[in-house]
Amino acid sequence: MTLPVADVGRTHAQPSAAGQGDLGTPRRLLKDRDVLALVIGIVVGAGIFRTPALVADVSGSGLIMLSAWALGGVLSIIGALCYAELASAYPHVGGDLHFLRRAYGPRTAFLYGWARFSVIQTGSLALLAYVYGDYISTLIPLGPYSSAIHALLLVVAVSGTNWLGVRVGAGAQSWLTGAEIAGLAAVIVAGLLIAPAAPTMPVVPSDGVGAIGLVMVFVLLTYGGWNEAAYLSAEVEKSPGRMGRLMVIGLGMVTVLYLLVNIAFLRVLGLSGMAGEDAVAAAVMDAAFGASGAALISIIIAVAAVTSANATVITGARSTCALARTVPALRWAGVWQRDRDTPGNAILAQGAMALALVGAGAFAPDGFRLAVEYTAPVFWAFLLLVGLGLFVLRRRDPDRPRPFRVPLYPVLPAIFCATSAYLLYSSLAYTGLGALVGVAILGLGVIMMFVFKLQTTTEELD
């Protein structure tokens, strides 16, 4: 098969096309626990401490709310199975970008790479940095700009850690994920066993189908990030065919945690109480431990934000590296540092963009919801394209070895595509101005797509 010259997933460090030079290739150094830590760590972020209030506000009943969280886990696992097939057949640090390039060509891949760099990854990193800054400032205040200062320091810290090498970044991720799970478990125990239960409250009215669509937008974005594991497929120590099992195990654990924590929130606050309380976890910890609970929840949420931020740097830099290799003018960011086994220049570029976003100032009063609206349409549009790409590549490349095949094909991929299409529609129909801004930024990428000269040369790879 022929692949783009900008292939970072080659198994041997052979030169690129004539005149391009050898940009370096990754080695298989990541263990199963590293992949699990990344899947769990990037999914279980600060969002689970914020979105339950938004979900409760439009659910209508506790049963609908909990069913939505369970359904979100099942749909995410189905999507992970589809990604696992692509990652095992085409292991590459470009992840989605590489799959899209295979299925649709370099222009679609460039547009996705631009979306990740300008909207999805760097925006998420900046948001997580501010979440960390807001909560850590309650423990270590640094004056009127405390949140921004802490946010800047976090971006520098996680970027610097991963610039030092994949072993350092992956090791930090394992420890952070363990601390994150322990913190979430503390909230669950407090809500189920320590805090007093809320009195029975009347059911909150719901506006039907529209509400369910918006519920699933928030729920599935809170599960978002599981697809990031695809960016590590070229670095997994053993066969990339193991990606399916690892992603399912990780998402299964996340689903259980999400259900338990929402049951805990519902028990202590009730549905109406959840809907009227932005800081649901803080309210539960206050009910369980009083004033000391505020300090504890600040630490837990700060750790969750750091964990997701670290994982975001790991996977985001790899897509930036892959994108840079398709644009001759950006090839400096496509260099893979062999001595540290990391895309060092891409990490620096990503960090600089995130620092610029952090430095631009605090978010709007309803910044979290605005950020969800900003990223959702772009996220679901490309997730749909990747799902359809599985069908395209099965037909176009039938003899390609696939160490892992999605079960019940084509039923499960069809469910994944239908879900992504519905969530794309919902994210446009039931959200606000932020969605239009995200789409506008994507439109800017269309212009850039024709300004930059994209690399289309191919070479034979083993």
C-alpha cells in the first residue's frame, strides 16, 4: 500500500521522500497501563464536576438522567470499538488525522488537524488550565490574577513534562490518573454513605425530544476523549490489536464511575438541587464534611484538571506533529526527537497556542457551557467522518491486515455513525452562539487549506 510521505507511523526510521529528510519515527514504548491511564485520565476530567448540573437541568427525571449517563457509556464503547479497528489496521501517531487522510485525502485531514489545533485540543487545554487555576487559587491565592497565573504555570508544567520525553509524560499520567480516581471515589463515598439524603422533590418539566438531544450533547462530551487513545497506536509496546480491549476496559471503568457519582449527587441534592447548583461536587462534600469539604474538593478538581491537561498535551502534540508533516512550510513542527521519543517541536507549538488562549483572559460568566457549544459541532462532525471512513477503508482496502475487527460489523459502526450524526444536529440545533463561532473557525481552516501547499507525495512502506 502507498501512504503519504508524511507518515509518522512507520516502523523503521527510513528517510522520507527525496529532499524531505528524515523527521524521525516513534518507538513502541507504551505499556498497557499507560494506555489505560490515558483513556481514563483524559475522559474523567473536570467536566464530570460541572456537566451533571447541566444534564439534570434538562433531563426531567432522575431515571432519564441516569439512563443518559449509562447510554453515553455504551455509545462511547461502540465508538471505541470502531476506532480500535482503525488504530490496529493503521497504527499512526496522527490518529484521526491519519484515518481521515487515508479515507478522504489530504485536504480533509488538514482541516481536521487545523480544527484540533485551533479549537479542540488547545481550547480544551486552556479551559482545563483555568479550571485548575480557579480551584487551586482557593488554596494558594496569588493576587487578583491568581487564576490566570496558575493556569499559565500549569500549561508550562505539563508541556515541559512531556517535552522531556514520552516516559516522563506517561509516568506522570499514571500517577495523576490514580490520584484522580481516588478523588472521584471520595466524592462517591461522601455522597452515598456520609452526607444526608435530600427529601423527595417534584419532577422537573422537560421539553421532550429537544431536551434529550441536549442531554446527550453534554453527556457524550463528558465522555469525550476516548478516541485520543488512537494517537498512541504507533507507540503501544505490544500489538496495536490490543487497543480494542484496552479502550473497552477503560471506558467500562469510566461508565461505572460516572453512574456512581451521579447517583451520589442525586441522593444528596435531588434533581432540582443538582439543576440549581453549578458546583454539585462541592455541595455534596460540604454536606458530608462541612467547611473542610471545600478544600478537599478543590484539590480533587485541581488534580482532575491536571490529569486531563497532561493527557491533552500528549495526544494533541501528536496530531500537530502529523499535521505539520503534510505542510512543507510547517515541517519544523513535524520533527520527532528520537532521544526523548517525543514530538518536541509540536509540544512547543501547542503550548504556545494554549498560552495565548490563557493569556487572552478569563472566560465568559457561563464559560464552561460556552466552551461546550464552541467545540461540540466541530467534534461531532469529524467523529462522524471517521466513522464513515471505517466503511470506506473496509471497501477500498479489504486485504489490509486488521488485528482487531469491530464486532457485529456493519451494525455497530452504523450505530456509531447515526449517533454522531444526531449529536452533530443536536449541537447545532439546541446550542447557542458558541457553536457558530466554532464553525466559523473551522471555515477559516478551509481558506488556509487552499493557501498552504499540502504534501501529496506517496512512498512505499512495509
